[in-house]
Amino acid sequence: MSRRLPLLAALVAIGFLGLPATAQAPTRFETAEQARAALDAARLQQRNARARGERLERQAARGREASEKARAESAAMAARVQQAEAGIDAAEARLALANRQRLALDRELAQRRTPLVRLTGALQSMSRRPLALSALQPGSLRDLVYTRAVLDSTIPLVRERTAALRTDLDRAKRLESEARQALADRRDSEAALRERRKQLAALAEQERLKARQAAGGADREAQRALVLAEQAIDLDQLIGRLEAAGSLRERLAALPGPLPRPADPTSASVSAPASPLASATEPPARYQLPVAGEITAGFGEAGTSGQRQAGLALAARPRAQVVAPGAGRVVFAGPYRGYGRIVIVEHASGWTSLVTGLDTLDVAVGQDVTAGSPLGLAPARRGEVTLELRHGGEPVNPLDHLR
């Protein structure tokens, strides 16, 4: 019996050791369900960003024109940045889940700790009592026989409980391993993010320089956009004036050149103007959300002021990469009256996108962008980036046109 009890006590004591402490999980997850939902969303965003990056890299490799190739390369790098950001979100959600499960297991073990500690202490005390001393004391032999009978019935129960504790400890080790792996994945994603942001910043600067060199009137257009921003009463009026200017520019660009004088003026005829094709009203061929994040306010929802939401509000992680939702031309880029820095992209066929809530900008007025081209970064603190899609000045739900 004296040989079995120390071993038994050691097995039970294993269950009372504190579980190893892991790094603190992000506090933005109030429940395990929120963490699981965030993990699923981050993994989906990671897959989508990887697919976009691979598609844009293939497009850049096939590109013949230098400007088209450069835009595709810049958009591909922005997609890789968003992929790394989603990887960080996924690692943080995995870490939060592992820590929550570890703490729940620790609380469960604590509930079973007190009775087993008392039993183990009593058994160890009896095991240290010399057998000769038990024989000399009155009643000790009877107590010894009684103790042996109690032990014969108690030891199987203790063995059963220690087996359960060993299973729980194995589970705790797995949770610790998962948490450490999540931390390692987060560090790797953060390192990749820093490197890709450096490369993206260099590509974005090259794009801005090329845009200035290619468009001699870009400075005049930027000044005109600033004047319109100062004159506009609100954001709706600014977008309306920019759309009017864009429509005028499209009509002027579509005008035919001078027709040659006919040899016989009397036989000349004027053809009727062609009716617009159905494709002239189609939305952008590729359209995406400007930033990865949860939709906190949907299209048409009533805000605190009672006014209906004209677009989508997305919760962006700090310094998240913001990209162009569709191909087009930047007609405004700069700060505007409480909206932070905003970007207005003019698409074909009378479509316009407005992105607000940026902290830094990587584009300039007059610059051509493709779907996924970098526009800038979200603020350093977690906030909202909004997206509005309009056609002919009327707000349209962007979710209906995501491709």
C-alpha cells in the first residue's frame, strides 16, 4: 500500500497544476460564437483575396500595355496585402477560441480540485504512518484493517478520476499548442503584411507619377475638383456636380470628328443617331467591397438621425488596405467635411462609387484605376469605411452588383 499511495498522489496532483498561460486573446470577441463567426469570415476573405491576387498576377503577366500591366500589378499587391490582413484576423480568432476553451477547462478542473486534494492528503498521511507504530497503538490494528477496506473501494474511484484528469490535461496541451501555432501564424502574417505594404507603397507612388506625366491637365482637374468641393453644400451635391462634369467629358469624347465634304452636296444625307445599346447602362464588370470587414450598416437602413443609409458601412481593422471597388477614373481624392479622406471613382455608363473614411490616400485626381487598385489606408484605430454606388445620381445597393 505504501508503494501505491505516492504514485496515486502524484497522479492526482497532476490535475491540480495550473494550466500554462498563453498570450492574451483579443478582447473584441465577447463570446465564443463571435470568435467562430469571425474565424469563418476571415478564412473566406483570405481565400477570396488569394484568388484575386492570383487572377491579377496572371492579368499583369499577360498585359501588353505598360499602364495596364502596372495597374494590374498594383492591384495584385493590394490583394496580397488584404490576404495578409485576413490571415491576422484568422489567427487572432483562433487564439481567442483556444484561450476561451483553456479557461473553461481550468474552471472545470477547479471544481473537482477540492475533494480530490483532501482525499489525496489523507491517503498520503496514512501511507507515511509506520506499520510498526500502528501495531503498538490501541485500536491501530482494527483501524489498519478498516483503512485497507476503505482503500480497496476508494482506489478504483481515484484511478477513474485521475484517468479523466489525464485526458483533460492532454486536451489542455492540445489547446496550448493551438494557441502557440495561432501566435506564430499571426507573426508570420504581420511580417508578410509589412513587406507587402512596402512594395505596394512603391508601386502606388510610381502610378501617381505616371498619371501626372501622362495627363498634362491633371493638376487643373484636381484644382477644379477642390473648387467644386468648396462650393458644394453637401456630399450629394458634390457627387452630382462631378457626375455632370463626367457626363460632359464622355459626350465630348464620343463626338465624331469632322466629316469630309461630299463630292455632291445635294446627295448628302444625315443618318439618325444610333439608340444606346443595353450594355451602355451596365454596371462595372467587376465590383468588390473596398475593404475586408463586417457590414455594420446595410443599404437603406435608418441611422440614428432617421436618415436612410445610402450605402454600406464596413468595420475596418486598423490601417486596413482600402481598394477601388471597380475600374474607372478618380475624379476626387481628398478630405471632405467630417468624412475623413474620400475617393470618388467615375465608372463607365454613368456609374459612380464613393469611398469615405480613409486616413491616407494613394491615388490622385485623373488617375485610372482597376478593380482592386489601392486607394489608401483606413485609420490607425478601428473605424468604419463606407461605400456608396450610384447610377445617374441615384443610390444603388452595392451588394447587388458584387462580382
